[in-house]
Amino acid sequence: MRKNGTSLALALALHVIMALLFSFSFERSSDTVKPEEVPDIIDATLLDDTKIEQAAQEIKQAEAAKEAAKQAAIAEHQQQVENARRSEEQILERQRQQEIKQAQQAEEMRRQEALAEQKKQQQLAEQHQAEQQKQLELKEKRAQEEKQAKEAAEKRQQAEQDKQKQAEAEAKAEKAKQTAEKEKQAAEKDKQAAEAAAAKARAEKDRLAAAEKLEKDKQAVLAAEKEKAVAEAAAAKAKAEKDKQAAEAAAVKAKAEKDRQAAEKAEKAEKDKQAAEVAAAKAKAEKAEKDRQAAAEAGKAEKEKAAAAEAAAAKAKADKEKQLAADKAAKDKQAAQAAEKAAKEKAAAEAAAKAEKEKAAVEATAKAKADKEKQLAAEKAQKEKLAAEKAEKERQAAEAAANAAAAAAKAQASQQAILAVTDAINKKVTGAWTRPISAVQGLKCVIEVKLLPSGDVMDAVVVSSSGDPVFDRSAENAVRKASPLPVPQDRDLFNQTFRVFRFSFKPD
């Protein structure tokens, strides 16, 4: 610095000397042209050429030194400028590298945030899908449980119906069994009554036969005492009566059990008639006896021998007839017993056949009724199944309609929410916007905005320019300045619509 000051002083002194020399030379030239009055010289120095040459040399040396100093100063200044430029370039390079690094870090951060957001979105989507799958599984599970419950209810109802039908069938079978048992008991009672009646009839017949036998013996004894003619008439009449009884017994045997009672009644009536005839014959015999006694008194002795012979013959004949009657009665009794047994077996067979037929009819009726009830139950089950299917279809249709209505309502609500949030975002961005000086009326640009769930702006980029870069940058700055932006409460709606969205920014 001191060296530069000395050079400058020398240069200044040289300039002053040169100015004085030029001034002196100019004044001498002027005297030759136009003389003027010479002023009084107070002090002057005479310089010769050597000194002048020396002074000029010194001035040249000083100028050279000055020029060298100037060139050195210029070189030094240029070096300083170059150093400053290099330093500034280094600083700028470092700043540029720092900015690049910061930009890379910001880009990496944005990429990490985007990856994190994408991962979060993927997790949310997976979670949403898992929730939907879970809801679908729950819905299917509920549908399966409802179906199982319905099937179980139908099975229980069917089991109850089958149980009730089985109970009714068992009750009907028991009732039919009881009816058959009652009928069997009634048939047994009828059989017992028939047997009792048959036994009674047999006893009555035996009693009548015994009475008849007793009466016959009495008649035989009386006939032995009667006259031969009376005995013969009585014997002939008794034989005719026995033949008649044999014919009646044959008719009873032919008619069997059905005509037995009628035969017994007829036989009883006939026996009563015989009894009446016997009584009449007895009365006639008594009258004849009286006549005989009256006649016997006249010729008793003559007739006693003949009467004894006739009585012996009549007795022998009566014994023979009695034996024949007894044999015939035994045969008739055996035939009647065989006919009665056959009638009983026939009645039992008919009763068994009737009971079997009635049982088969009851079983057929019960089976037909059970088949009909089963068919009615099947038809009822089919109707209930069709009704259940119809109800299920109606329920599904109603559920689909409700779901469609809910979806439409949700879509409408979502659309309204989107419009409301978009309008709120537009208002907030417009409120945060600062109009540039160069902005004109009617400018519009489309901005793509990336948001966090909190509404904080991750990035805002103009994707459709207005044609004015300053307006576009002001719009982007307004979006960032308005952060956080309004977002919907519905997380799904945010993820679908406002995670990354575009909106038209038109402040005018």
C-alpha cells in the first residue's frame, strides 16, 4: 500500500513538472507572435538541456515505474478478482451441490413419503379389502347360520309333524286295535252266548228227551195195562209220532245250526202237541180202561190171559221201540253236536274272517289316511318351501333395493361431500392467493395436489398451465400457503378422491 502511494506521488509530481514545462514553452511562443509587457521576474531558475533530458528521463522512469506498478496493481487486482470469482464459484458450486443434495433429500423424502403413503394406502386397501372380506364372510356366515337355523327349524317342525302324525297313526292304530279287540270281545261274547244258548238248548232238549222218555215209559206201562187194541193204536200212534220226530231231526240236521232254534221251537211245540195228544190218549185210555174194567168185570177171567200175553208183547215191543228211540236219540244228539260244532267253527271262521277283513280295512284306511296325510304334508312342505324361497327372493330383492338405495344415497352424499370439500378448498386457496401484477382477468390453471390424511399439502404442481408462468407459480404457492386443506371425514372418500386430486383454480 505504501509503495502504491509513493508511485502515485511521483506520478503526480511528474505531471506537475510536465505541465509547467508545457506552460513555459507556450508562453515563449506567444512572445514572438505578440509581445506583451514582461512582468517583473522575482525568482527564476535556468534549466539546461541536460537537466531537462535528465528530468524527462526521470519522468519516463517514473512513468515506467508507475506503469509497471499499475500493471502489477492491475495484475494483482485481476488475481484478486479471479480469486474472488473462483471463491464465489466455489461457494456457488457448494451452494448448488447443497441445493442439489437438498433437492435430492427432498425428492428422497417425497419418494419415501410417497412410498410410505403408497404402502399406507396399500395397507388401507388391504385392510379395507380384509374388512370387506370379513364382512362378506360374516354375511355368508350369518346367511349360513340363518339357513342352518331355518333348516333346523324345518327339520324340527317336520319332526314334530312326523311325531304328531306317528302319534296320530299310533292312536288310530290303538283305537283300531281297541275297536278290533272290542269286536273280538263282542264276537267272543256272542260266541259264548251262542254256546250258552246251544248248551241251554241241548239241556232243554235233553230235559225234553228225558221227559219224553219218562212219558213214553209211563205210556208204555199204561199201554201194557190197556187193551190190546188201545195198545196197538197207541203203539201205532207212537210209532207215527217217532217217525215224525225222526223226520224233524233229519230236517234239523240238514238245516244245521241256523234252523236249530226254529227246529227246537217246532220240536217244543210238537212235544207240547204230543203231550196234549198223550194227555188226550191218556184220557181216552182211562175212559177205555173204565170201559174195559166195566167189560172186564163181565169177562175178567177170559181176558186176563189174553191181556197178559198182549201186555207182554206190548212191553217187549215198547222196550224194543224204546231201545230204537234211545239209539235214534243218541244218533240225533251226535248229529246235532256235530252240526253245532260245525256251526261254531263256521261262526268262528266267519268271525275271524270278518275281524281280519275289518282289520285289513282299518289298516288300509289308516294307510290311505297316512299316505294322504303324508302327501298333504309333502304338498304343505313344498308350498312352505316355495313360500320360503319366494320370501327369500323378496328379502334378497328388498335387500338389493335397500343396498342400491343406500349406495345411491352414499354416492349422492359422497358427491355432495366432494363438491363441498372442493368448494372449501377452492375458497381457502383463493383466500391464500396473492394476485401477481402481471395477472389479467380470466386466467385459469389446473393444479394436481397431493395431500396427507391430515390435509397437509405434500406437493402442488400445475398440470394445465394458464399461459402465465407467474400466475401458475402464484397458484402453486397459494395451495402450499393454504395448507392444511379441508378434507372429508370419510377416510375411504379421502383415499379415493382427495389423496391425489386435481382442481381448476380460477380466482376471477
